[in-house]
Amino acid sequence: MLQSSPEHICDNRDVRVLVVGATGYIGKFVVRELVKRGYDVVALARERSGVGGKASREDVQRDLAGADVRFGDVGNPDDLTRVAFAQPVDVVVSCLASRTGGKKDSWAIDYQATANALQAARRAGAAHFVLLSAICVQRPLLEFQRAKLRFEAELQAAGDITYSIVRPTAFFKSLAGQVKLVKEGKPYVMFGDGTLASCKPISEADLAAFMADCVAEPDKANRVLPIGGPGKAWSARDQGAYLFELVGRKPFFLQVPVALMDGIIGFLDFLARFFPAMEDPAEFGRIGRYYATESMLVWDEAAGRYAADATPSYGRDTLEAFFARAVQEGGLEGQELGDAAVF
């Protein structure tokens, strides 16, 4: 997989790993995990990164301590060649993800910027490419899913570079948005009866560890790798019930009809016919509906259903422990979600 096979690598310091999307929410965890494992890590970051571009060069270098942080634009092929690949790179890890999920942003980041990184990697002779994708691309109804799938296909067809395509389920942080409301005695909001969709959420640290495994483990080469966390699959109702148990309150659910979302999306689509600026709000509505009604589990095509038992588990961090900490700390307050704040 690498220029030297894994069994002949005496020291991870011999392997240079370039991380693009290094300042994103998952990207930061991946950089830290690779540094911890002793790899020679190069992290590509924009001059101003983080939500709203508020992170300075010094902030990024502090967040990614131990990595060789270089500043450039992954959307600019010249920056990739001149800055990111200034020296030979063995493995590229892409944590790039659209910040909004809007149509233009999806194709610019989930496809084009990631394709730029692959093309530069191939020109530079990199041996392996690890891609952070998403399990939801199995049933693509959204623009960012189509963009990711187009890139996945190009990566698989390249032929001169091996790959690991990682498709995680939901992240822990994406499930903590209602912790504060539940603590305040407000209802837990769910669509339908709360059992329309389930997931096997994985912690950000465990996902980063799995992606780091993909750098050198031969059994993860040239494979699409769906991955979830340990334990059972959780529906929205399961999550809400557990939160109420943690805070010692009687379950108090607010059920929102999916038809309400459909009506809003239909109205936004109508407006988009006359006002192009409304295309993205309509797409955001579709994203919300998708996550409310489609499980983040492996899709069993033959059975025509999502299969929790077919969704691999990895790691040690449990959702129960995460919720317990979130309740104690107040949910997502103070959490820096990086560039991919929506996902």
C-alpha cells in the first residue's frame, strides 16, 4: 500500500501523511491521532479557518501541535503542488466536507477540492488515499451525496493509487443538540413517532482512530468501509428517552409530522423557480428531512431495509457515556465544530 509495505516500516516517522480538511471538526481529531501515532504529519489549512474564518494561523498551529502546518487553498491546484506536496507524500487523508450542504458548496468541496487533492497526490506519486465520506451516500437524494459519490467513483477508478473510503454513521456531536433543552424541562422534538431513523453513532476520537488505521493496514486497502460505534442502534425516541432518564424527568416528546417538512420544502422549491437564491434553503430542508427519515446504517439492498447488524462497530466510546457528559456539561456549549458545522 505504501512505497514500503507496512511490515517493512520500522517507524511511523518514515511515513509522511498529508491531511487536507485538517481544520474541520473531524480533521482536527485525525491530525491529532496521526501525530500521536508518530507519523510525519503535514496539515494543510487556509490562512483563515474555522467557523467564519475566525481562527488565525497561530490558532491553527496550536490546535494541530506536532504537525507541519502549511497554509494554502485546497481549491487551488497550484497551492497543492507548491505547498502541500513540496516534499514527497506517502499517504493523503481527506477530511474535506461541504460546510453547508448547499448545491454550489457541495460540488466545490465534496467533489472538486477533493478531486484536486487526488490529482495532486497522483502526480506526486503518493501511494494511498484515505477518504472521509458518509454512510448516507448509499441512498443519494441530496446534492452533497451525489458530489461525494462522483468523487468516490473517480478514486476507485484511478488505478495508480490505492484507497480506503470510510463511510461513518452519525457523529456524537450531531446528536447532542437537544441536551440543553431537555435539561431545561422542554420537550424532545422528533419527527413522526421517533422511530423513523436509527444510527450507530461513533465518537470523533474513535472515527479518527479508524481513519488512522486505514493509513497502513493492508486489509483496509481498496475497500469501501462503513463504520459505526459500539453498542446498539439508537432511534430518536431511544435517544430522547435516555436523556430524560439522565436528567431525572418524565419523558416529554413533541412529535412533528414529516408532512410539515414536505410542505415547507415544496414551498421553498416553488420560490426557487423564481428566486435562485432560494435553492439552497430548499436543499437544507431536504437535508433535514433526509436525516429525520433515513437511518445512518448499512442499507441491505436485497432486503430493502437498513440493517443495524450489518453495520460494523468500532471503538470504545459509547453514546451513553457521551450523553452523561453532555448532560453534565450542558450539551454542545463551548464545542468548536470546525469548518463542517452542519455535519
